[in-house]
Amino acid sequence: MRMSYVMMYIPANELEPLVANAAGREQATDFRVGATLMQDPTLSQAILELARLITNRVGSRIEQEYALYQIALRVTQHAGRFEPNALTRKVDVLLERARDFIHTHITEDLALEDISEAANLSKYHFLRLFRKQFGITPHQYVVSCRINAARHALDTGDSLNDVIYRHGFADLSHFNRRFKRIYGMTPRQYQVSIAS
């Protein structure tokens, strides 16, 4: 049996206006996704349809935008909630500080304590808030950021050894496992696919 998967990343600054529109609001900065992993056949079909339109380069841009809107609509209706209050906004600011710190120091050996200090929160309180807000732990977020940065470095033609060293991976097997878990192929296979 052959399996495949589709991964789609929609930057928050592009998704936020779509979610706001789908919910009939001016803005959606207080929208929270309930779970990062969900089983929703309708949402899956909408994602696959957008992926098909983009991958096969069929349909017009307006069809692609409509497919993206359908995803935002489904997420808004079934996978999240709005949490408008001052405390939520304060937590958002603190967690945004932590994310900025992670992005600024992504190539360094980050510790949970360093990140929580950047957010002015105790280590364990920060861990709980981060996981509740983003659906993953800070460690998972850091690894995801490193993998994405490493993929971009591979896109620009950097050598595999340089990428491993610069992006904080212990060795090739560690990098291979992490990369394959996200992209479904090894870094070397990825390099071959972008070269062709």
C-alpha cells in the first residue's frame, strides 16, 4: 500500500484576513485553533483540492483563492473559537515575544528557561501557555523552525553538512529523521527533487 500526504503552510498574516472574512468579522487576531491534529473529511478534501490546483497548475488564481477561503471557512466553523479578552491579548503579546526570541536565536542552543525569560513567564507556566496557544510544545516549535530554515538553506544550494551544522542538528541521521517526518523524504532526496 502506497501512502502520501500533503503539507500546506499558510502564513498567519495571510490566513488571518481569510478567517476574519469567513467569520464575518473585521479581524481575527483573537481566533484560536482548537487542535493542531484533527480528522475532518471536509477539511481534508478542501486542502487536497487547493493542493491539486496549485500542484497541477490548473484553474485560475480566483479558483485557488476560493479553495483557500473554503479551508478558512471550515476551520472557522469547526476547528476553532474566538477568545476576545484583555488577558488573551496579554498572553498573545508574551508568547509573540517568545516566538520572536526563538526566531532570533534559532541557530543557538536554546533552553526552555531562556525562551520563557524572554516572555517574562516562569518556565512551566510558559510551557502550558505555549502548548495551549499553539498546540505544540516550544521544543516541537523550535525543531519545526530549524527544519524549515534548513529546507530553505537546501533550496539555495547549501551543502548538507553545512546545513546540519548551522541549524543545530547533532548529525545526519538526526536531521534525516526530523526532515523525513515533516517532508516525507530525506534531505538528499529533497535536494535531488529540487535539482530536477
